[in-house]
Amino acid sequence: MELKVSEAPKRWLNNEEAAKYLGCKTRFLQYLRSEGKIRFYKLGGLVLYDINDIDRLVLKNKVI
């Protein structure tokens, strides 16, 4: 009997992945960081975003 493990969904996005996910430029992400509108984590020179934080930001700014 062979066990198959499904791949876990990706939780952490780097700058380029987050920009692609949002459909924006990395410069816009830098603006969001500097304005304190999005949480981010720095590991050395790497900037990471939690995909849940990105989703919350988008939903919080949803216009009906």
C-alpha cells in the first residue's frame, strides 16, 4: 500500500511572488510596507509576506 502526501499550500511569498499574486509592482509593496499597511518579515535580505495578511489587506479595502 502506497501512501501519498498532498503538497501543503504555500503560505509565505517573497517580494516577486507577492507582487504577482496582487498583480502589482514590487515598488507598490514597498509603499505598503513603508505606510504600515501590510505586515512583512525580514530574514537577512529576504522580505516575506504571509499570504493570509495579503488576503486580509485586500478584503479590508474592498469597495462595494
